[in-house]
Amino acid sequence: MGSGIVQSPKDRRYMLWTVWLKAKESRRQGGLLHDPMAEQAVKRIDYKFEDEREKPLAGRWVLLRARQLDEWSRAFLSQHPDAVVLHLGCGLDTRVWRVDPGPGVSWFELDFPDVIELRGTLYPTRAGCTLVGASVSDAGWLESLPQGRPAWVVAEGLTYYLTPEVMANLLHRLRLHFPSGEIAFDASGPQSRKAKRKGKAERSNWHLRDLRECHLPAPGFELLARLRPADAEPFEHLPPPLRWLMMMKNHLTSLGQLNMVLVRYRFKGSSSASSHVE
């Protein structure tokens, strides 16, 4: 993986698991997502998906965040039909088909070259959608994107793998490149007390230091929304036992348990910003 990414041996398996979850949910009557493209992809991938465990809480979070990010994406594009969309760490996600942007939108899918190559074999080309094979931390890929138009930046399951330096510089570069825009992603909170007792509190991964304030490591970003799993709009569609478990996890975050949020920010460009980020 590229510099500034915290590698996990489960990265590729996780990518396959998430597209499998979305395909399964698409087949379920009244499911959270309608994702026929994911269904087709799963049929073409040579992988024993039947060996995957359900992991109900983690799986529901994946589906909740996907639907919420889809809804936010549609809302932004309805107000900005000429936007540039940057889907960071896209994996095998099929958001561009689920959202179905209009002809004025320029959509970019970014992930490692091998992932982009796999996408090219699984999915058809789509007008207005460009595949970019690069690491988020690489220099140069952002400069090749259109300027002078509002940007919608979305990342799903990505920030956990970034270092603080990469996260800060990514935010800084976005403000240098685009005149305005919004960014939405999921992120983890501070480490649990259990991890601290085991001496694992200091990790190279980036995380939000405070889940209430959700400050970013770069200026110029205004928090618009902060959602925990039970706060997401599709939450009421879940079975009652899963809703109860997720609500309990919301309350347990104050006791130091592992926790996650979905956040959305507005930013304005800053062409005069310093090229160095602390």
C-alpha cells in the first residue's frame, strides 16, 4: 500500500465482505439498499462468500452508513448539478449507480491500482465516471481533477487506515483545489479503556479525538452533521433486537467502548493557505 496508509491484512477481504452485504441486502424485500450492480458483481467474483460470518452489528453499520451517504450524496447533487464527486477508497462500492448522478456531474472513483483494475473487470464503464488508480496519500492525482466547481467528497471505511499526517494533508489539499464543497465519512473515536490498559492507545491510525465536537486536523471545515448508528435516518428500518443493541452501544461509548460516527462538513476553498500542515 502507499505511504501514509496503515495496512491491514483484512483490507481486501473486508472490501469483498461489504459488497456481499450490499448484494444480500438488495435481494431482501424492503432492504435498506437497492443495489442490483452489487448483486451482479458478487455472482462474478470467485470467492467463497458463504464462508463469511454475518456479524450483525458490524453489517448493519455498513448498510446504515452506505444508505446515509447515498442520501447525503443525492441531496448535495440536487443543489449542485455541476459538482465534482470524489469517492475516496471506493473499493467495489456501486454508489455511482445507486445515486445515479445527472449528466453535469463529474464523478471520480479512487482506490489502489489493483482495486481499480478489479472494478474495471466487474462493472461496465459509465459516462461521467472516471476511475483513478492511486493511493489517497499519493501526490498528483488531485491536481488532475477539474477545478472551479463545487465538490462532494465521500469516503466509506477509509479514515481508519490513514495516518494523522495523511488525513490533515488530504483536507488541506481539498481546500486548495476546490472553491467550495462538502465532505462526508465515517470515523472512529478515541481508543477504549481496555486498549489503553493493554498499552495499545497510541496507534498510527487517525481518529476523532472527541466525538462530541468532531474537530478536524485542518482549518476551514464546518461540522454539518454528526450521526452515530442509532441516529442515522434508516435506523428505524432495522429489526427491533438490532436497534436495541445499537442504542446500547451508543450509551456505552461514555464507558470507553469502541465507537464510530458518520460526519459531514462544509468547506470553502483557500488558495492562499499555507502549503504546510502541522
